[in-house]
Amino acid sequence: MRWLHRYTCLLAAATLLLITAGGMVTSTSSGLSVPDWPTTYGYQMFAFPLNRMVGGIFYEHGHRLIASAVGFLTIGLVIFLWRVEARRWVRRLGWLALLAVIAQGVLGGLTVLFLLPDPISISHAGLAQIFFCLTVTLALVTSPTWLRPARPPVDDASLRTRMVWLTALIYVQVLLGATMRHTGAGLAIPTFPLAFGHLLPPVWTAPIAIHFSHRVGALVVTILALVNIATVWSRHRGHPELTRPALLLLLEIATQVTLGALVVLTARQPIINTLHVATGALVLVTTLVLTLRTFRVRFTQAVPAR
């Protein structure tokens, strides 16, 4: 089981790298630098000459190569789970992850074939976050701290409810961010923290509404996150399985808010924009880990690996 946990951690790390690479593709407007799919300028994907990976091709083709590696790792995960994991629901999560990565590959191809249509591109970004959540969940439930907790799990119904709401709101915020990027609304409001010098935008268009909704969502998420983090530290200070991810979440949110401001102030500088995407994914999965740990009491005693 130890090696299974390490494997799931490897897959989760590779998925974060994939999301980061995808963010760089969007940030550099490289989505159509390779105009064909599944081939790359007529070459079989893995046969494309490395010396031709320049400019936008480097980002787009590199993203495809990382995606292929994640796909192969996910196939390996399903086999690994089938051989050593006794919990049926965990094995089903593995199959769900495999279906998600296949669907993600198809959506990625469709974004190219249909010339980056907004609905498909946004769905591609949203499904990437769901797949990341699945890999992190598998890493968590195969970890020693989940299988053999050092102390009785926390049973706090109100915290559980608020954590579920926080996780859902963060995912909605991620989708709003993806909508903003793919519809070109990232600089619809080019000033920060005020909107054109006002608390509310003096004029409204669809891009301005999307951009402003993302800012409001960030404020709502930050407030609810701070309330939940304070609850964890005030009620469950003696449970590091909760306080550690809560502290990490606090640091990630502070970083994410700073990056969000810098995205506007630097006119969407590609590296900052990409870090904003990657940090948003980390905020989502850290919140998910904290949420799942509040539900640990609901799970029966771990079944030994077969």
C-alpha cells in the first residue's frame, strides 16, 4: 500500500504540472500553434522532432506530451488499484479517473479541431480540475494517515457542511476564471482594486460582468475560507490532520489573491497568469483534502490491502 500511495502522489504531481502547462498554453495564446490533432504537423505525436519545438509549438506540443504521460500513468493506476486495493469504492475512483482523463484528451483535441470554441475550452479547463481532485483524493485515501489515523477523527457536522460549501464555491470560482481567460475578459477591468476608479463598474458589458463576477467570487471565497480556517484552529487545534492543511490553505489564498492582482497590474504577464491558474488548482485540492478529512469519521475501518 505504501507504493500505491507514492504512485498516486506521482500522478497528482504530474497532473499539477499538466494544469500548469495548460495554463501556459492559454497565457501565451499558443492553443493553435499546432493546428492538427492527434498528429503534430503530420507527425505521430511522439515522433515530432524536438528541434522544431520552438515558440508556441513548445508550449502546445509540450502540453500534449505531458498529457500523454498522465494518461499512461492513469492506466497504470487502474492496474495498480486492481492488484493491491481491497476497497471497492477506491478502485471505482481509479476507473472514474481513467474515464475523466480519456474525456479530457478528447476535449483537448476538439478545442484544436474546432479552433478553440469557448464552451469546449472552458469544459476542458473544468474537467482538468475534476481530474486533479480525483488524483489528490486517491493520494489521500491511500495514505497512512487515512488508513491508520493516530487519533479518533473529528466529528464536527457544522464544519463539514461549511467545508463542502467552500469546496463547491472554489470550483465555481475556478470555472469563472476559466471563462474569463477563454472569453478574453481577463483585462475587461484593467484597474485594481477599483473597477475603472469605482467600487462598481460604471458601464457593463458581458466581459466586464464575467471579470467582475470573478472578483466578487474571490472575495466571497476568501471570507468563507477565513471563517473555516478560524474554526479549525479554535475548535480542533490538537488535530494536525486539520490544522496543517488549514494553514496551507491560508498561505495559498494569500498567494492567489496577490497573483490575481498582479495579473491585472501586469496586463496578464504569462508567467504570473500561469501561476495564478496553478495556485487556484492548489487552493481547490487543499480545500478538498480538508473537507475529506472532516468526513473521515463517516468511513468504516480501513480494509487491509489484498
